[in-house]
Amino acid sequence: MPNTLFDALFAPLHGRTEDFLILPDGGTLSGDAFLRLVARQAHALRAAGLGVGDRIAVQIAKSPEALAVYGAAVALGAIFLPLNTAYTADEVEYFLGNATPKLFLCDGAKQAALAPVAARHGAQVLTLNPDGSGSLSDAAAGQPEVISPADRGPDDLAAFLYTSGTTGRSKGAMLTHGNLLSNAQVLVDLWRFTADDVLLHALPIFHTHGLFVASNISLLTGGRMIFLPGFDLETVLRLLPQATSMMGVPTFYTRLLDDARFTRDLVGHMRLFISGSAPLLAETHTSFEARTGHRILERYGMTETNMNTSNPYEGERRAGTVGLPLPGVELRVMQDGTERPRGEVGVIEVRGPNVFKGYWQMPEKTREELREDGWFITGDLGWQGTDGYVTIVGRAKDLVISGGFNVYPKEVELLLDEVPGVLESAVIGLPHPDFGEAVFAVLVPQKGAELVPEAVLAAIADRLARFKQPKAAVVLPDLPRNTMGKVQKNLLRDQFRGWFSA
């Protein structure tokens, strides 16, 4: 029976004796061996009651077995729900209560804490440990090594991904087989991936970047992955000579640049470096090219859409932009129901085969953010140049309105980042008795630099209108980030909320 994702991503592994996964200890797993692992797990999950349309929530460490669970869920026509491994039992409670999965797969070390949570929401618990052991693996041992996939078409649900939930409860984005496959197909063509590629994969697989971009691309092309449990600098430096491509978040690249062993010679054989999930500083972009000769390719995606835009493979990879809309993806910039002219800031909306089906059990939120004609309101503020390149200036919720004037944090941050000694900055709005909100800057110094906040603000004073200038600034050793490297401005707003109080 046809199964859109399984047929495209997993079925082609049958009989493939070449390596699919290369592990940090030197071990390997062939494509055929991985497919047999997927089949054994699928039979075990089916025996545990998982079927078409059921949800399976997983909070497990990255491993070959963990990736195989994704394939097994796809084969059974179930809906795959990966959860951040850092979530606490209280946080997991919300996701299990909202998604009501049939099965919950967790690390055996956390079973005692999580089993009561799962029980409250009717989910059966199985375990999968970082080394591949656990009750799922026990149940899969001896199962058949061939699976007939359930009949699933492009419009059928394949996965739920929950938004980060920095403003209110997380929302479960419903992603279809067609959403995931269409995006992977476009990216394979755009980024020139082939079966000859060896992707260094140090990203988590509970997030769209590591799972639905990196892994799906490798599966679709028949390429190989150096499959690391996480980003460990020593391991990455050791294994980079075996890779042809790498996907990462900006912190991967800044950590590499901080090490003198990361040289042009070390990456001379590399074809492509890709960055996403958080904005890449223009300074990092420039420093990386000066050190290696490679220009990092930056792109823009979301939980609800996977990838929307990308800098070109051939052509100008422009620092500070996220490139051009992907083929098949429409993009417009809106304000108050009207499309803005090129060069003017507004809220970015996208439409295309990559756009999700809606939010699970949240019809009101779906209507608020997904228009009936298919346009998704991203909540990102940005503008598109006359040549099509898209620049993100921040989230709509991060817009600062000071004295009735709009201040886009990115504009101020770019100037602050140019001041000698400033590594990076975050600009937020804080309550102010006179202005409603006042612009406030958080500064991170470069290594060895000592910043005086007043001096930094003075350095940009003649380059900004007075209403855009930060009324105050502080210096922190680093900015709070989530696991994908995005700055958590909500935490900064909470930390400094009373700064301007009388």
C-alpha cells in the first residue's frame, strides 16, 4: 500500500549495504540494517497497540534507535510527537494531556518520574535508553524485519511539533506527509544534496531542523550521516574531515571559530555549511568566511512550516538576510490587512505545500494564524528587498512601542553589535512610566573586553533617532537561549521588568 513518507524516505534503504549512519565511536549502520531496525520497532509498537492516527510521544536521547522510532511511526501511519529532552515532568504533563498519545516513550532513567504522568493521560509507557537498550528494544528483538506500511497519503498527518510557547501555552502544529516530503524535495534540489554527501549531524532530533530537514534530506537522497548525540567540539573537529556538509545553529559556528584548530585546511573538502534556528550574526558570517573561505548558507523556517526561505547555493549568500522564498513558497509582508511595498517592514506571511494543517485541538488559534486561503501569519516582522531577499527584524511580540513610535529591535541590535568590544546584544521593551515602554539593551562583551554600558550607548547615539535609543543597558556574560540557540527575550523582560519603576 502507498505511504507517502515511508515510500520516499525509508523504503529505498532496502538492500542498501553502504553505510547510512556513521557513529562517533567508529561504528556504522548500513541502510538495510537501519530499515530492518525500523521494521522490528514497528512490529513491537503495533503489538503495543499503536495504529493509524494514534499519537506516539517520545522524550528520548538521540541515537540510531531513536531515529528508527520516527520511521516506525511513519510505517504504522501513526503521528510522531518528539519532545525536548530538557522538559520536566510538569512540562511533559501538558503535552501528554493535549496530544493524548497512545504510547509514551521515555528514557528508562526518567520512567519513575514520568510513568505517573503518562498514566494520568492514558498513555502506555515504553523505554528507550541512550545506548539503545530499553523495553522497546526488548520487545523489538526477534520481530519480523520487513514491514508493510499503512496506507497514508500526502494529506494525512505524520507529526505534531509543539511551538516553544514563550507567550502562552505551546501549540501542536499538525504536519502532514505532504508538508514534510515537499519541503525535503525542494531543499535537496536547492542545496544540491546527493547520495555522495556525508552530513555531519550534531543537531537534536526533537526539532524540525535536525529531524525534518537534516535527517529527511539524507534519507531522501541516500546520503550518509555522521550521527552525533550532540555538539561536542572535540568530536566535531575529529570527524569534520569525513564530512561534505554540516547543518548547525549559530553557536556551533561560533564555538568552532573560537578554536585555533578550526582552519581552512580542515574544511577544505567541505561543500556546504548551513545555519538556522536562530539568527546568525553578520560578524560570525564574515569571520567564518575569512577563516575558511566558506560562506555559511542561512535560511529561515518555523515549526509550522519547516523551511520558507534560503540564501542561494549559487549566488550571493547575503549576511543579515535569510535569502529568497523557496520554490513553491509564496511570501508577502502585511500590515493592517494590506500588503506592504518592497522595502517596508510588516508581518511576514507564507503560503505553500510546506504550511501545516492547523493547531491540534485549538481551532480558535488556527483561525487566528492560518487564513482560510492558506496564508500563515508567521508573527515575524521583516521586509523584502526589490531583489527578493528577505530580512527578519524580530518577532511582532518583541516590537517595542515607545512614546507611540515603533522600534524594531533588530535595527538597534545591529548598531550595538558594531561597537568595539560588543559580541552581541538583545534589545527589549520594558514598562516605563512616561513612554509606556522604553528601549532597553542587554550587551554581551567579546572575550577579554570590558564594556561600559553608557559608553556603548553613546557610541550609537548619533546614528539613531532619539526614540529608538536605549534608555539604559546592562552587561551580561551571555544571553539566555533555548536548545536551538534562539534568544529568549521573554526571560530578559521578566528579569529586568522593574528597571524603570519609580
